[in-house]
Amino acid sequence: MTDVNDVAAETLSWVGTPYLHQASAKGVGCDCLGLVRGVWRALYRWDLPAPRDYAADWSCGDAGEALLAGAYRHFEPCGANACLRGRLLIFRWRPHLPARHAGIAVTQDHFVHAYDGGGGVVRSFLVPQWRRRIAGVFAFPDN
């Protein structure tokens, strides 16, 4: 697997990037998926496939699990008790809704994510309210 320290360092370098729906440019703008795509691009020097258009409201109930399916396609699933540092975290807002938010853990207790109401890319505590919404934990694969 890609070194978790490299993942965490690259992820932290995105903090302060403004929120911009469906964008993935460090310092210019990104959303939560754009953050993941941008970190991937910096680590591997190629981009993940562009997703289909998606709603900005991560609590909307569109059909399917596109975000989780993409994570399973490109990342390596980890157990729920795995070390979180440098891992992709996929969140589900409500049990009956598809997973619609992503972040990257930079320590066991902090993750970085992007959201409109939070001022863009921010570092947040991984408090119980976030932990119980984790739908999947994934490692960045080997180069």
C-alpha cells in the first residue's frame, strides 16, 4: 500500500482550498470527491475516472452506491478496526441513504474533508457523530 505518511501529508496540503462542487484543483476549489481525486492524482501522477454528474447535497437519496462502488474499484478495503491514518473514509448520512461523503484520515482522530458550509477543505475531529457514519474504510493501493 502507498505510504500513509505520504497520503496524510498530501491531504493536509489541501486544507484551505475553497469549496467548489465537482472541482479537484488544490488551492482553487474542490468538493469531497475532488479532494480524493486530487490527492490520488498527486500520489500516482494520473487521475481517477471522472464521475458522472452528482448532486451537491450529500443527504439526497439518489439510487445506488456509486461512491462506495468507486472506492471498491480503485482502493483496497480495510477492516473497521484498521489504523485510520492515510485511509479513505466513506460516510453515509443516514442508514437508508447511499454513502455520499468522503474524507481522508490524517491521524487516528482527525480527517480532512471538503464541504460547502465548512469553508472548503478543513481538518476535523473524527468524533463519534462522524465515526458512526463511516460506511467504508479504504487504503490507497500500491503504485
